[in-house]
Amino acid sequence: MSKGSRPRPYSVSQAQFGQNYDAIFGKKNIMQVRVKEDPKEFGQCGCGRSPTGKCIGWHGLSEELYQHQKMLWMEQQFLKDEEQ
């Protein structure tokens, strides 16, 4: 036998290797954002997640993080209304 004819021993199981591979190279769930053509609507939210109607970058958030950010935004609006 020559050097390199035997495979290296695995440091992780094949199942774990497969999960790691899929986590790194697997299909990503990327949300698509619609682009508005009308110049009056530039900056408008295309994904429908923005509470203000203007894009604030929430289209890239996971559903869980989106719900959290929405809750924080609503709390801030409530506190602003309380101050007035």
C-alpha cells in the first residue's frame, strides 16, 4: 500500500457531516422583494413588513426576528404616544 491509499478516519458521524454540509451549502430561504416602478413609490416597502410603509430593511429578517422587531416597534410607538 502506498501513502494515501486508506481514507482518513472520520472525526464526525456521516449524519452530522451531512447536516453540517446542508447548513453551509444547502438551499437558502431568501425572501424576494418586489421593486416598485412608479417614482412616487420609491422607498416604499415591497415585502409588506414595514409598519411605516417605507422600507426599513425588515425584508431580510426571519419570521421570528421580524415578529420580535415588530413588537419592539409597537412598544416604542406606544411609549411615544404616552409622552404626548
